[in-house]
Amino acid sequence: MSSDSLWLGPLKQPVRIATLAFSAVAAVTYVWLFVNTLVFEDAIDMFDMIRPEGRIIVWTMLISLSGAILFASIYFSDQKGAIEAPPDGFFDIISLITSRMAMIMIALIVIVMFYEVVSRYVFSRPTLWANELSLWIAGFVFLFAGQYAMQQRSHIRIYVIYDMMPRWMQKTADVISLTLLLCFTFALVWGGYSDAMRRMLRMETFGTAWDPPLPGTLKPAILIIIVLVAIQAVSNLIADWNKKPEHHSPLDEIDETEIKNIRRTLEE
């Protein structure tokens, strides 16, 4: 098992190879599509990328890009950040993988917006899809961020009161909080399932020129990811049940690693 591996162990190298392979296929496919837009007037463009029916090259691009993001997320989830809490629950690895997906998606948003700025202000050729694609990706980033915040215990908790409680009362408060979250999750899924399924089955679109299926994908994603958040909350309760009481202070919010990096950068 790799000494620097968090959970993949001997699978880390195969996952890395899969990440590079999918990324290479996605890069080659993108170059092929880009060259075709310069040569042929009827070349595949972004309008066709969300309508892949009968287009093998589009399916190749979508599958390779999805595979690259998935395997890269798995690979990077095997590394613990300097300020991250170590995984100690049965569901933590799943949340770490989705958190890495969110991090990669943020980079994709930056690339898309950079492309839009250059296209609009340098070549005077604004796109019809950049803003909507950014909104689409940002929706998933926002949802995955909630799951990651739950795994890292970064959600709102009033420690001034919580730290004053004896351990049995802290456990009671944790159970009450989890019960309320599970009730909210049940109510949200119960009330939104029919509408989400209806939108997903017909792949309801956004009604714009590019017309991406934002409602048809984000609506069911909200229900799915809120369920993942609830499962992560259950995992947290089980993992924290036998822990000793913790005490918090404003000093906990100080990122010593970031301060050291800033000092090293200024010294250089």
C-alpha cells in the first residue's frame, strides 16, 4: 500500500493512468472538433454538444470528459489537504470524491468564462452558451459544496453554547439536529420527487438559444445530493458518537498552513 495513500492504496496508480487516458482522449477529441470548426462550415459546435444523438464524436467527447473528471476526482480524493479533517466515517470517501468534482468544476467555470471574455472583447464574437454553461456547472458546485461542508463539519454550529454542554447533552443535540435534517430531507424528496422526475424524463430545457437541460438535470440533482448530505450527517453522528468533548475558539479559524505559505512567498 502506498505510504501517502489515504484510501486507494495499490489502486492509486491504475486510477492515475485512467485519469491520464481519459484526459488524453478528451484533449485529442477537442482538438479535432476545434480544427473542424475552422475548416467546415457545418462542423459540430456547442449547440450540438448537448444534443449528441447520432454523433459518435460528441459521445466520445462527453464520455471521455466525464471519465477524466470522475477518475481525477477519485485520484485527488486520495490526498488530504493541510486543513482538511481526516475521513473517519463510512460515507466520508464518497463526499471527498464529490468535493474534488466540485473543485474541478470550479476550474472549468474559470476556463469557460475566460474563453467568453477573450471571444467577446478580443474577437467581438460573444458566445450563446458560456453564461448558461457556467450557471449549469455552478449549480452542481453549490450542491456538492454542501455535502463537503457537512463531511468537514464546516456547517453552522453555535459552539459558544455547544461547548458548555456536558457530553450527553451534546449527543442529544446532535441527534435532534440529525432528526430535523432527516425530516427536511424526507419532506423535500416527498414534495419534489414527482416534479423532478417529470422534468428529468422529458429533459426539460432552459428555453434559450443554446437551450441546455438545466431544469431536467439540476432539479433531480437537488434531491439526490440532499439525500447524500443526509447520509453524510448520519455518518458524522456515528463517527463522532464516542469521541471526547472538543472545545473551540476563534483561533481554530486561523489557517497556519496558509500563513506559512504567504510568509514563504514574501521571503522569496
